[in-house]
Amino acid sequence: MKLTDADEALLSLLRENARASTAELARRLQLSRTTVQSRLERLERQGVIAGYTVRLNEDYERERIRALIMVTVFPKQMPGVVEALRGMAGVRSVQSVSGPWDLVAAAAVPTIGEMDELTDRIGALEGVERTTSSLVLSTKFQR
């Protein structure tokens, strides 16, 4: 799906603040409010915008234990592993990647003990060959 430069700029502003009003978006894009509203509706209808979400304050996030968990999956086990990860509350996102691992899961939990339990649960999943974890020390920026 081909997006215009204005669509890309609109998406960039929404990544910064998904709660920005249509009037604020229009002002920053130097477009009319109705044009911005039409673009939003089209992007939603086309499935480019799948929804709106909350972005937590970095001070709050800093209080949580965050990790990237790299997962190697046995052949033909990917769908089951992904579904099991989807059901784990501490797992925030999962990406399929190239390289020595098959998946990278981003996780956040309140305590180091809970992170230890979560990584053990992931490692014990049927279809998981092995995991490697890295604790996130800080987020330099996020869009």
C-alpha cells in the first residue's frame, strides 16, 4: 500500500501522540482539519492504522524490569510458540527476526524474580529450543 508524504507525516505525529486532536494534527501538518480527518478515516479503513494505544511514561517504565528475550524455535513449531507468548501478560511484543534467533520478545514485569519466572516459562514452552535474555537498562528514544 503506497502512502503519500502527508500520510507518513501524519503517522509520525500520531506515533508521538495518538491522542492529538484533529485540529492540532492539521495545524502541525499545515492541512485543513477536514483533510486530516479524511486521511485518518482512509488510513483506518485501509488497515494502515489498526488502533490507538497508550505509551507509558519513561519514569514509570524505569521502575519495571524490562528485557529482550531472544528465542530459537524448533522447525514447524513457530505458530504454537507465538500463540503461547501472546498469552503471557509480561510479554509486550514479539518480532520474527533473521539471524541466530527466530523471535525476539520484549517483556516487562514488576520484579527481577518475575522476569526470572517469565524467562523460565518461555524456555519451557513446547517448541522452544533455547532462549537468551538481555535486560534493558534504558530507552534512549521511542516513536
